[in-house]
Amino acid sequence: MSITEATAADNGVDVAHLMHAREAMTATPAAAQFTFTANNEWVRGTHSRTSVKDFFGVGAPQSHRQTYSVDTDHPEVFSSADNGPTPPEMVLIGLAGCLTAGVASVAQNRGIQLRSVKATVEGNLDLAGILGIDPEVRNGFGGIDVSYEIDADATREEIEAVVAQSQKRSTVFDVVTNPTNVTVKVV
Amino acid sequence: MQSTTVTIIGAGQAGLAMSKCLTESSIDHVVLERSEVANSWRSERWDSLRLLTPNWLTRLPGFSYRGDDPDGYMTAAEVATFLSDYRRAIDAPVRTGTSVESVAAGPDGYVVTTDQGPIGCRSVVIATGACSTPKIPAIAADLPPHIRQLAPIHYRNSSDVEGRVLVVGASASGAQLADELARSGAEVTLAVGEHIRLPRTYRGMDIHWWMDTLGLLDDRYDEVEDLARARRLPSLQLVGTPEHRTLDLNALQESGVGVVGRLVGVDGHTAQFSGSLANHCASADLKLGRLLDEIDDHARTRGLDPEVAPADRPAATVVPTPRNTLSLDDFSTVVWATGFAPNYPWLDEHLLDRRGAIVHDGGVMSQPGMYALGLPFMRRRKSSFLDGVGPDAQDLSAHLMNHLDEHASRRR
């Protein structure tokens, strides 16, 4: 790592801490095992509320500073009350948040000062899937397009490399692009 | 130009059943066959394939199974012989080695152009079968070149396949091929999506006996709730063997078959499998449970309980924690047991939907005097079964005769 360049940039990411965590978790793999938990409760109609507070990691129970709640619903075009983003939009929110956190971290690590980072995430959905109109149309997004507009002290190639590395290390990018076993049970 | 009243295309069970119905009504017709009678059964089925339905459930118009093993399952070769015998018994006017090139409007109704010349007719029945052209998903093109790709109609026996095999699809064909390959010692992985799980026997009786007894096979196309879905249901996860054995994911796993989720993508040399396996298995178990409940209710209300064995419900499907990715470098072969696609290059596009399937209402096509026969759930759940095409042929021949009468009265 180039210390001189890294110290020159300040994107607000504590890279030293991340590097320390990486060393510690290499030595103690159990500490790297995290479980995130979201609790969802139906409100009415298509409206529900999901909260996150506690999670597990670094070998012990952990908590956010406070409970964060998100209301999700369907929009008025579906005759719903529109009390929040749709669940698929939450996926786009998750992807955008994850990739941008990665852009800031990777840029910091590479000593690249960011001035502005803006992303637009578009998910294309054909409702023929979820409405059961056409079995060959998937329920999920047919495709997701992300456009980054980044102003930074770096060449275009360097910025593209940061964005590429961010995808390579992104949890949500992996969740969206690769299959995950999902087990749903009624307790 | 030669002429006849009705041209039937295809001399399998559907074409022959229609021929029998027309002969009974003294309607002049020909049956065109690209190869020979029961060609698919002769040349497009693997060696060990047997029918999913027991022999007694083989009732064609004027001809039924008469062998000494009513509870057994015919091999493909036996089906071919059975249909050849049927053809002789009903004296069907079959023209073998005659390929259809087009069907067009003609002076008297239609002109069917064949490689042996054109035939003028007033009515056309398309009975080319539903299981001739494999449906291969688009991701097949993404497989690395070292992978040998095979559809069940090209598979003969386990000596055709060497090395590690990925079988895609867990309906009858996929489950049976995975089973046969695993038993021959091959290392087999089965990609499982939506499937219909059934025990071969329940309470001592063949599952098809129960379905026939409950009338499920007679469910009608105009009464079923979601016809489009009913028509595209995967085939039953069953095998017909002399031992009457059950072929489900538990049995396959006991035979050493590795089970993964639906194949959803290929990324370089990595195959990706859906994480929905647990849900697909749970859904199949729930659906099976509902069927067995229905059977038990029927047995109780009809007083069958003393006559049949006690309830012997199969155990829930054991769902492994499946791999979501596998390196295709370790595989030599992919078998696409992913169903069949419609294939009517000789039909006008306006008779087909955007996927190339014939548009019809219970076999009656939009063009008056044109009919389809033998397609899945065409008029009944059993429409594409050997035992089910007969009632459909009777219904449609009645409709066809009305058409001929109207045609005649218009001309008078």
C-alpha cells in the first residue's frame, strides 16, 4: 500500500481499521462469521415494516446505534397506499448503497480523493412474470443497469478500476448476481 | 391432384385413433406418416424407456391391451408393436414415408403438400405428437465447448455417456436418465426445478389407478382453473419398472445422484443453480400430500378402506444444502431433459402463437376444418396419454363431421 498517497485522500473511510480487521479475521476465522437479521411485520394490505437492530459478528452479539425501520409497500398504480418503496426498489437501494460504500473504501485505499459520487440504478421488471401471464418471464429483474457519475482526483481509467473493484467486493452485488439458497419455513 | 375428405398428419396413437373414428363414420381419409407407424416410439426413445401408465390403462377406440401383464408397463418397442397391431386391426389408410411440406387453403378446403405430391381435402387433423422436438434453453449456447450436449430423444443407453453428467430437469425423462446413469456407475448431478412428485404405488395400488378412479385424468380443459398452467405442467416424476419402484428425489439421492437447484446460468466454466430447491421440494411434497388426502377421502367415503392397503405415505423429500455453483470443467455431458417444443414449420404462422404452438380450443383450430390432436391437456388431463387420446378423437371427429355437413350444405 502506498502510504503517502493513502494519507493524502480523505473519503471518511477508516481503511486502517478495515486492514486491521482483515488481519484479525485471517487469524481468527470465526470472528468473520456474521449473521444479519431483519424483522418484518405486516401492517395492512401490501404495506409492511422491516426493522434491523441486532446482528452477530466478531464472535459476539452486536447492535446498531438504534433501530432502523423501513416501510415497504406497493405504489398507487397497483391500488396500494404507497407507504414506502417497493421491495424490489429496496434491492436497488441495497445494491446502490453497497457499491457506493465500496467505491469510497476502494478509492480511500488507493489514495483517490472523491469529491462527488452519484449513481443511478435501474431495474427492468416485466410484470408478466409475477402476474403469472408468461411462465418464461422471470419474476425478478430482467436486468439491472448502474451508472456512476464520479468526480475524483484520478484518471477515468483509475475511476473505472475503483468501480470494478467495488463490484468485486460487494455483498449485494454478489447476492443479486449469484444464486443463494433461500429456505422459508413457517414456525 | 389426389383428393380425400380428411388428411391426418401423423400415424401415432392420435392419428390412428382419429382414423378409426373416421372409418366408423365412413369418412374417406388418409394418414400421412413421415417415417413409419409409431416412429417416435421406434427411433426417438431410449432403450429402457417404459410407459408411465400401466398396461390396462391403454384403451384406444376399438383396441385395448390384451396381454397377460395388465399391471406392467410397456417398453417403447412394445408400444410400437401395439400401435402397428392397432393400425392393422383398424385397417388405417396410412401412407408411410410421406413428409408434409405445407398446409394451405385450397379449392375444396385445404391442400396438403407432401414430398410425394399434393393432396386436396376438406379437413386436416394434425396428430404429430407433443414429444418430437426437444426444448433446449438458451443458456445451452453458453456451455463450454468440451461439454457434450444431449437431449433425451438422442440418448439410447448408459454406454452413450462417459464421465460426469449434469442432467437438467427432474420430470419423468430427467429423473429416469439420472437414475439409469447413476446405476450404471456414472457420477450424476440433477438440476431440479418445479416437479410433480408421485409414489409409483399408494396403499397397494398403482398411482394411475387412483388417478383414474378419482377421475383426475378426465379433468376437462374447459373446467380446469388455469388451463395455460395445466398445459405446461411438467411430466410426472415416475418410472414404469417391473418392480413398480418409486422414483423420487429421495430414491435418486440414495442411488448416488447429487441434487442441485434449477440451472439458471452459465458464467464462463461455472454453472449456476437457483437457491429455490427447498421451495420446489416443499411445494412438490405439499401437492403430493393433497393428492394423497384426496385418495384417502375417496377410499373412506367409497368404503374402499378394507380392500386397499393402509396408508403408506412417502417420507418428506430430503433436501440437501445444495451447491449453487459447479465447475463445468469436471463435467463431460449435459442432458437437457427440459421438455419439448412445438415444431410446425409447415403450418401458416397465423395458426400458431408467438412460441410456435398451435392455437386451438380443445383441439379445434381457428381455421374451420383444422384440428389438433394428442397435445398435453388438449381436452382432458389425459389427452397426451395413450389412454386419453381416444375420447378426444371421438369428440373431435364429431365436430369434424358437423363441419363437413355445414360445408356440404353451404355448397348445395
